[in-house]
Amino acid sequence: MRIRHLALGSAAAFAVAACSDASPLGLPAPTFDADAPRHHVLGSGHVQQAAGLREFTFHAVEAADGSATGSYQIVLANGLFFETDVTCMAVTGNTGWIAGTIRASNAAAVVIGSASTVYVIDNGEGGAAPADIVSLATFNGAAGADLAFCANRPLVLPPLTVTDGNVQVR
């Protein structure tokens, strides 16, 4: 019994020492990476629209300095698509707003270099969770529309229920 208490006391002392700057074993104190991402918005799947299934894929990562990187692609049932480089993002709770500049498309109506925006809602994981939401994506936005979207965080775009896939907002 006495040995057990001694072992527990030693383990507790080691744990306290490991969290201080002066480790008895000469090990460096734990540090936290200031450059670690602050938020992630990830997802892929399908949503139903009047013209059929729309496929989406996106990933956006917010750096500690507030900048964002990533991309998203929207593919319509007829095979038309556009791809966007993420320029900004915002996260509040389970909702993520991502926006950027369109870099590629096979649709004549989509202007390369214009702004695109979309928001997503992560409603949890598992069969008991409600379906996730992906908004209708905009395209052909004016310069700066992407940054305004992330700053203002509107929920005015029509929400579409994810029927096959998953959205994660962290």
C-alpha cells in the first residue's frame, strides 16, 4: 500500500514538473504552435436541386493570422462545374462561410477571376444527427464580394440539404 502511494506521488510530481519550465529530466517544456490553424471547413457530397444532383467538394483552413487557403468545386448534374481558390473564411459555432476567386470552369456563363461564395452548416455526426446544409453557391461576384461575404456572414443564400456526404466545421 505504501509503495502504491509513493508511486502515485512520484507520478503527480513528475506531471507538475513536466508542465513547468524547469523539467527535472532536462526536457523542454511543452509549447503551443502559434501558427496552427484556427478553423477548418471540410466536406463533400451531393445536394438535390431542381435540375438534379449537385456535387460539392471543399476544404478551407484558416491560419492563425486570419488568412485562409483551400478550394472548392461545384459540379452540376449536367456536368458543368466551377472551381474556386479560397481567399477568406469565417466560422461561428457550427456554421462556416467560405469564399474566393473562380479559377476554372467549363460553363460559358461563369467568369474566371470573379468572386464566389458559399456557406455550410455542420449538424453533427451519426445517423441521429440532422442532415448538414450547404447553401447555393454564387458566382460572377464583383471584386471584393468574397471578403464582404466572410466579414458579414450572411445566411441569405438558399440552404440545400446534404443527401449524401458530410460537412465538418471546426
